[in-house]
Amino acid sequence: MPILLQATNLSKQYSGQKIFSGLAFTVRTRQKIGVIGRNGAGKSTLFKILTDEEEADEGKVIIGTEAHIGYLKQEDDFNDAESALEYLKRTSVQEVWNIKKLAAKFQLDEEKLNQKAKGLSGGWRMRLKITAMLLAQPNLFLLDEPTNYLDLSTLLLLQNYLQSYKGSFLIISHDREFLKKTCEETLDISPAGCYHYPGNIENYLTFKEQKLSTLVKTNKGLARQQEHLQEFVDRFRYSAARAKQAQSFIRKINKIEAKRITIEHKAGITRISIPPTPKRHNLALRVKNMTIGYGDKPVVTNINLDLPAGEKLAILGLNGQGKTTLLRTLAGFLPPINGSFHWSANTKTAYHGPDPIDNLIGKEQVGEFLQRMAATDLKTQAVLKMAGDFLFHDDELKKSISVLSGGEKSRLLLAGLLLSKPDIFILDEPTCHLDFETVEALGSALMKFNGTVIFTSHDRTFSNLLSTGLLEIKDGQAARILDSYEDYVDDLEAELEQADKSAATKKKDQPIHRDDDYRKKRAVQKEAALLEKKLEKLNLKQLELLQYFLENPVNFDPGKVQELEEVKKMIADREDEWLKIS
């Protein structure tokens, strides 16, 4: 297979601090490689070196003659006044009809294409950059965190595209599920170099764990040999009869020391410990007839929600539907337009989002901030443990917040909030700047947390691990989803697959033939089967709730009453849909 890209002995450092050294790997045609590594390991720096945006201190990069590289970077490259369509025309030099055809796959319609590129939200800007890259038709993609700002629907569309893509790509991502579904090989980057494994992320992590266990056992065996020999040396070093033998054993000890293998610090953190709070049994939040938005412009109307204490509620929906608007309203940064919401009495909330990140005090040091945020009953050891879990060690604790990157500020705020011992977390994309080991450790910690969590996240592993309830915002309305997160994703994938098939088989201005009738009939049958599956789940949920009321006639639970009403309404709506298509 032809070589598209080859890196040899790459090294890079900033201000005397080594980022990585000795990186060497090769990319050939049809290789799909996931790039992983802890925060700060130099993954984005590597991509900048591969695309000539930066120079390596040592080593070289060779681009093959057949390589046509497409680079999706985190930074925007829009001109000030250009529209989204003008940006795509400038970067792709393709016909408008072809541009619009591909843009439509990522829901970039006429309205979005006519807006200023710089005026689009983060998620829409990422879709725009993905479309521009695909229009360039490269045979080697470099994707730097493509999933960070994509809603679930667009992420699945990109995932499906990459699964069927015939070329090569390197993807940096902290989304373990995305890497598992798209990449067949793994490149693990660390300060000491890199390891190219010919298998996906799941197989690699299993291999890495086994390799680490083997190295630890080997070193323990060598250490026991050293101890045994050292005991003899300590005992007979100054004995005239045994001095020669003792000197021989000293040489053996030195040889064993040379054989011992330096084990790089394990990539994952074992756990994040959230300081415990009292367990509550009442409602954490009640929302009544609330409309949210900006000024007098509503985004979501008539929101009603009873949230039991201890629930972990995932807010779902497309970008721009109002997920962040809802969280900012609940956190007190936006007033509701109509209606109201009330937190349970004597509860403390903590919000992680763009507003508090922007308001961090620039002159304050990292360590000072964490000490200030920590609950008064927490010891310094607990504060330092949390700082280390979020990659703030030693001298980094003395850094001024003003010199931190956006990702570092996000991690710092999250660590501070976890130390503050709230009853309720409101988290807007907390996983964006975390490596996947930290994401999973955070998800596990929040799952064990006694309190309530309301969150949005594009990370499927995190959402699936944490969520015990779902709220979907769609077309200006908010409604409970009674599926599990995994079932919700499966249903969404099925809907996208059906929509894609319908679009592919649609033929304008042509007579309908027998094959078209058959395809339409099959599409209707599939849609009916999907509705029947949803109805079955809803009916089971209704029976479960009714059984609860039969077994607990005295205990009035307003949350379960509200849930039962929502289930009944959803059953009625789905039955109406089923009757229409049948």
C-alpha cells in the first residue's frame, strides 16, 4: 500500500518543557487511526506539525506524492463578512449545487448557509468546517476533536460517513464511543514517544492493561532478587572470607537494576472522589409552565418538570434548540420569560458553563482558587488530590488563572465545583476538555454522588454511564423521554438511516413504478414497527408506575404522578401516529 504520511523521530518542547519526543509512525492508504493521550500530551501540536503550521524541534515529516490532506482544526478560519455559503465556495471551489447537496447532509439549509459564518453557534460552525473539508475530497483526513460541539444527530451522521469512507484518517478525540465506531487502529502519544497498535481503542486498552500488569510483575521479581542479594552484601561486605563474593553480588545487583523497566505513569486515574453530601428524598426541582429565551424572544415554551432528588437528568436535542438556554436559566444567568422554577429549600447548586468560566479571577492562582472553592471541612490533602485528578500538579498550582488556556480554565472550574460540596450540579458540556479516562472517572463519581445532576454532554460514554433520566428539547418544546440513553441513541440512528434511505430513493418528476411502490410500503412498515417498539416500552413503563401506586397507596409522590401523566400523553400521541401511517 502506498505511504501517505511518515513521521520520523519528532520532538517538540515549549519554554524548555518537553511535550513529546521520538514520535515515529507511518500512515498508508485505508488506515483509520484514533489518536489518544492525556491532556497536554501534544496531540494538537502533532497535527500542526503534520500540516506545516508549526515546526518540530527534531525529526521530519514526509508527505507521500499521492497524499491529499484535509485538516479539521479546532480554530475557525472564517473571514469577517462572509456567509456560510461564501466560506464553502472559497474553500472548496466547487459548484453551488454540489456544495448545497453535501451541506444538507449536515442540516445546513438555505437559512443557515445565508448567515454569517462567524455568527453561527459553535456546533453549526463545526458542521460548516466538516462540510468544507469533505468538499475538498482529501484521501487523508486529520480531525482534531470533531465531536466537541456536534449534537448527537450530526455526530452520528459524521460517524456513518467515516465508517463508509474508503480513504485514511487520523482522529484526535476524547469520545471513546466515537473512536470505537470509526477507527480500526490506535496511536497513543505520551512525552516518551508513541505506540501504534493495530487494533481499536477497546482492544488497545485491554492490551495496555495486560502489558502494564506484566511489566509490574517483572519489576517485582527483579526487586526480590535485588533484596535477596543486598541482604547478603549488607551482612558480609566487611567479612574477609566473603568480601570477594559480596563484591560479585554488588555487580549482579547493578546488572539487575539495569534490567528493570521504567514504567510510564498509568494513563488513567483510578477514581475521582466527590465530597459526600446528605441524601435527600424530596423533589430537587419543580418547573411550572416556564418559557425561556432571550429578551422577549422565546426559545422553549411551556416547560413542566418535577425532578426527584438524586436523579441524573441528561438534556438532549439538536444544537440551537435551547439546551444551554435552559441550563443558564436554571443557574440564574437568564430570567425566565414566563412561568417559574423552584429549587428545594436549603439546597446549594453549582453551575459549570461558559459564564462562570469567563468570570474566573485572572490574578488568582490555581491553588488559591481551589482552596477558596473547597468546603471548609475539607483538608488540604483532599484539595491536592482533586487538583491532581484534573492535571494540576506542583508548580501548576502556582500559575495565575490569566495564563491558563480555555480548556485548563474549564477543568479548573470543574475541580473547584466538585470540592464545594453542592447538592445539585448543573453541568453544560463538562467533558469537552477532558481525556476519556478522566471523562469516565468523572461519570462514575457523579453516578455515585448522592445529589442531583442536570447536564448536557456530547460524549456518549459519559451520558450513558451517568443518566438516569432524559429530557429532550425539540421544536420549542421540552418533554421527558422514558427510554434509556442507549435506546434513545439506537432509535435516533434508525431514524437517520430511514431518512437517508428515503432521500436516496426519492425521484422527482418521474412516474411511480412497482419498485417505488414496494420501497414506499417497506418504509411505512419500518416506521410502523419502530412506533410499535416505542409503544411497547411506554406501556411497560405505565404498568410499572401503576404497580407502584397499587403497592404504595399512602405515599404520594408528585414526581411519579407527573411521570404517569406524561407517559399517558406519549402513548396517546404514538397511537395516533401509528393509526395515521397504518
